[in-house]
Amino acid sequence: MEASKVALLVVGQEILTGGVIDVNIAHTAKKFYDKGVILAKVEIVPDKIDDIAEAVKRLSTTYDYLITSGGIGPTHDDVTVEGVAKALGQQVIKHSYLETVLSRHYKGATLTAAQSRMAMVPAEAELLISTSPSDDYFLPQVYVKNIYLLPGLPKLYSHYLEHIMPVFTGVPLLHDEISIKGIETKLTAALNRSVHKFPQVRFGSYPSFEPGKPDSFMVKITFEAPNEASLADAKEFFLEQLSQDLSVIS
Amino acid sequence: MEASKVALLVVGQEILTGGVIDVNIAHTAKKFYDKGVILAKVEIVPDKIDDIAEAVKRLSTTYDYLITSGGIGPTHDDVTVEGVAKALGQQVIKHSYLETVLSRHYKGATLTAAQSRMAMVPAEAELLISTSPSDDYFLPQVYVKNIYLLPGLPKLYSHYLEHIMPVFTGVPLLHDEISIKGIETKLTAALNRSVHKFPQVRFGSYPSFEPGKPDSFMVKITFEAPNEASLADAKEFFLEQLSQDLSVIS
């Protein structure tokens, strides 16, 4: 099983102008990493149809899946649906089932123009209906081809992300790490040789020190691999390559 | 004077895998907004030369300037310089002045391969030398054409961003806002009419409520414009358009 490569497109002028700090990117990164799904690319665009369309076209064809975050509410600057439709060369249509759900939610009253906006979808869109009786979020998840349109509000975003997680396949990585006394540049040669020898292993190098204490320099080296054998081999090889004047603490 | 349109490219596998939460995006957004510089696009890529090169090529030709964050340290996964050079079709060369600065910093000792890596730059790179005597960050800012290569560590990133801010021109916006009692969809029509009438004004719509209190629905409408006249006109027009069953609180 191959891990899915997924791109995330955050739509939101308010993030680019500093009015709102995005948290959906970090949330997605953590969720995906734990399952072994690959977050391959993230982009943030303003609420402009052409900017969204350009990114959607490129990302949905480059990666296995694309998630969009934001821009699907009722206001004038919610143009993600239009952007996605434009990228795919599809019309925007009113989805009758979504309209029914909205009418029910708004107690049968005639929908305002703004409310019925939320029933608009790209022509070939499909719905992911929740089967959970405890699901109190009233609108089904809209997707079209390999593109999943999620709301931007973090509470809603994480709720709908949970719904679509089964779509993505993942290969969780195994971890190991060691701490070394010394400065990072002293072990870079050993690290580089290890990286070249073990292309399937991911190495991380995280230096730290206490200000004013030259003896406090430390480096944490992390190893991540799809199986125990390559994890152990990579660690052993790296330790062999380390120069003698560095000491491994743990 | 036109406001500069700037793209930000964050290079960092650690952000895509949730190991580190990016703060440079929000910092840049706030700094730019205050000066009236436009943060037009943000992308996050893994530490892969081809991914960096693709994004650099596209962003540096689409926008006035491109800032890169991260990937310029001494370790194996610091490949931003290679990515930028590839995007521009330039060789990576050793910069003799940077090498001198590094040697001085490392007390005249022969540079390790890892240390001298930080003297590597795209062939046509130039340096922005700080004239501040209090500047205790030892490496000059590297840039090539309209691309500024900044370190990813937030403390360093914000320091170097401060240095390059004079490069960008900005037109700060004026603000106004009102709070309205009611639900957002009731004022969307008025908002949409206003948006169409005042293309040079930016409108924001931010609903809020206390759970379980149907009477607590509120919407904050924000206005942003380049001058006092259009700010006042837009607010006045919007208030005229509001339906009678909504009350303006402030």
C-alpha cells in the first residue's frame, strides 16, 4: 500500500493579512503524520476566483488528493466553489439535496440568497453523507473528483477532516532518536553519509544550547523508517560514522 | 506609489509533518499588513530541490518579490540555495566574502564541509550588508534578483525580515467597523450590494454568538479603504442598505 500524497489549499484573505492565524495546516500535518499520509504541499491564497482556480488546477493534478480549507460560507468573499468549478471547467449549479437540507435547517422558511449560496456546488460534485447519528453538523461534505471542500473554521474543519480521513491511505513511520554532546556542524559529515546510504530513512537534526554556556551544545538526531530493520541499520551506521570527539548521551 | 505584491515560500519538511508549527507566515502577514505591503501568496514545500525550484520559478515571476523561509543552514536537508539556483538556471558557487565572514566567526579555523556550505549561493547572488553596529547576526542577507533567502528559525527570520522591509513599498489601509445584532445571512444582501458598489474598499464580515443563546447572534462588519472619503461612503451606503429588522449596536 502506497501512502497518499495530499495537498492542502487554504483560502483566506484574513490569513494573508494577519487578521486570523491559521491552525488548520498544523492540525492536518499532525493528523496525516500519525497515519502516515503525506502532506506534500500547502498553499494559501486570497479569496479570489482566479487565484483559487490556478492553485486547484495545478495541485489536483500533481497530487493524489486536494483538500481546500475555507471560502464555502454564505458571504460575498466565499468563492472556493467558483474557483474549483473554474479549475475543472464545470458550471456552478444548485444542488437540490443540499437545498433541502438547508431548508430543513432554517425551519422551512424560504432561503435567502445568501443561505441558498451554500447549496451551490460544481456540476459534478458528490456528497459524503455522515452515517453517525451523533453528527450534529448539518451539511454533508462536498467533493468533486479528488478535491474535498472543507470549511475554514477550525472546529468545523477538524470535524470534516475526521470524516474524510478514511479516504487517504497511510504508512505510519517508526521512530528512534539519540542525543549527542557537541555542535551540529561536527556531525554533519556523518549525517550526510548516512542520508546518502539510507534513502528510505528520514533523518532529522535538532541542535540546542543554553545561552552563555558553550559546554551546553547538544544535537538530537532523529531516525524515521517504514520498518525496524532499516531503522536499526541507519542508527548503527550513523554511530559508526561519528567522529571520536563527540559523545553520545542517550 | 503601488503596494508591493510579495509571495512567501516556507521550506520545511518539519512543518508538513507537524514536528514544528510555523509562525513566520503569521509574523509576515502582520508586518506587511501594517505597512500596506500585500502578502499575495504563501506556499509550504518539503526540503526537496525540485519542489523548491518549481515554486520559486512560478512565484518569482508572478509576484514583485519572493521571500524564502528556511533551508539555508548547514545540514543535508538545507537545499533552498540549490532550489533557487535551479529555478534561475544558475550554478551554485562559493561566495568568497561569505567564506571570510564564516572563517572569522569560527575563529579562523579551517571550515568544515558543513560550515562552508553556508558560503554557497546562486552564482548571481548579492548581499545586503547591515549598517547597524548593534547587529549581532553575523551572516549578511543573501538575495538574487527579486528573491530574498531568509533563515527559518523564527528569531532569525524576524530579524532579517526587519532588514529587508525597506525593499517593499506599502499603502497602509484605513479601518472602520460596526457591530450589528442578528444573524449574518440577514445582512448578506446589503453587504453584496456594497461590495459591488465599492470595489476599492475591503469588507469583512465576522459573525459570533454564545452557544445556547439564540438572541446573542452578532456580526462585526469591517471596512478598509485607502482614504477617508471612500471609507465613509462605503459605511454610509452599507447602513442604508441594511434591512429595518437589524439593529446597529456600535
